Amino acid sequence: MNTESFIGIFDSGVGGLAVVNTLSYLLPNENFLYVADSKNFPYGTKTKSQIEAFSKRIVKFLLGRNVKAIVVACNTVSSIAIPELKRIAYPIPVFGMIQAGARIAVKKTKNKKVAVISTPLTARSHAYKKEIQKIDRDIKVFEIGSQRMVNLVEDGNSRKKYAYNLVREKLKGVLSSKVDTLVLGCTHFPFLYKVVKNVVGEGIEIVDPSDELAEELKEFLEEKHFMNHSSIPSKKVFFTTGDAKEFLLKAKLFLKEPPQRVFSLMI
Ligand code: DGL
């Protein structure tokens, strides 16, 4: 492992590509190795032990590739498996979405009312509520889970009329609870940003945990002198446990710098 080693990053599908977009903007020199566990998508309706098993398998694969850091670009995995993944990966650092999302929500809210929209499993884990209230116990946290919103993005339908209707239906409660901050607590949801903004209007600030996570990762790399300063253009390599051709089409749709190829991964 050296400064030019890849940063491993994974999700159940396309959601983590939003994180790749954010990370590569802030860390343009870094090499990224992405795994989409498309075979096991969706994670949001699985059991905790299934999520643990899937994510452990991916982390072991990434460690086999000598990554220098691992980004869990999935809130569902982050809400359940971070302690175990950190244990397996040690001394390679593991970064999750929930702490980053909680920190940014606490920074942004003025009226101490925050909503988090996520998968049903993340919502049921109350990971966001716990993490936010660890920092400030006076903050009220409203947790909403929607698997249909996730599936909409994964299927490439985030711009259709019914996306708007579904988001409006799901966020009805958010509007009446008078929150001033809404956390996109699923990495698929930044791809629904425009629809969500349209529904919640100007009065509610929408926050994406990946912005905070990217800062955290950058600080870590700087502090440990792990930044890649090589003049060789950075590389991004994509793997999927599902259909590689299908994922390539999706990656072309969602990534700011579309890849040429997606590799199949059997784990
Ligand atoms: N994108 C993932 C998350 O942030 C999981 C979506 C799913 O597979 O249900 O939770």
C-alpha cells in the first residue's frame, strides 16, 4: 500500500456513484475502486445479518486489492456494520455516511428540527437520530424510510413525473413538522435532488452527507501524508456483482466522468 493505492468505495448500486462524483471533485488526484453489489440490491429491505455478510465480503475484496482507505458509500451499511468493518479492515481506515451526515445536519439546523430520508432499514436503525442527538440532544429528528424512492433512482426513473408524486407523498410529513434541514440519508437520493428541492421549497436546506465525508477523507489523507501527488492521471475502476453491461449504462448516466468499462465481480 502506498499513496497511489486506490481508495475503495462501495454501495448496493448506483447510489455510491454520487459519492464518487463528490470525492473526485475534492480529491482529483486520487484513484478510486468502486464496487456495486447489484446482485444483492436493494439493501434497504434486507436483514441486518445479510447486510453484514454482504459488506464484509466486499471489504475483504477491497483489502485484497491493497486499498489505502475504504468509503462505505451506503447509509444502510453505515447504520449497521461500521464497527465490524473497521475491525476487519484495521489499520486501513473505514469512513461511513452516518457520522458525516449527522455532523453536517447539526451544523446547518437553526431551529433544531431535522428530517432524514433514507431506506427503511436505516430509518428503523435510528442511526441518524442517535448520532445527531449524541452531538446535540435537543435536536428533534424525523426519520422517513422509502425503498420506492431508492428503486426509482436505481431504475433510472428519477426524472419522471411519478418521481415527483412519490417524493411529494413521502415528504408530506416533513413539510408539516417544520424542519429547516433535510438530510439525504441514502446515497441514491442526491440523484433526486431537483425533485426533492421542488417539493420542499426554499425554506428547507437539503444536505448531502458525502460533502462532509469528502472533507473528512481529505483531512485524513493530508494528516497521514497519504495524498496522491503523482502526475499520472487518476484512475477509476468499476466492478459490479451484477450485470456489467447494465451497470455500465447506469454509470454513464450518473457519473460526471463516465467510465469506458465495468468489470464483473464474483464474490
Ligand atoms: N444507497 C444505499 C444507502 O445509502 C442503499 C440503497 C438500497 O440498496 O436499498 O442506503
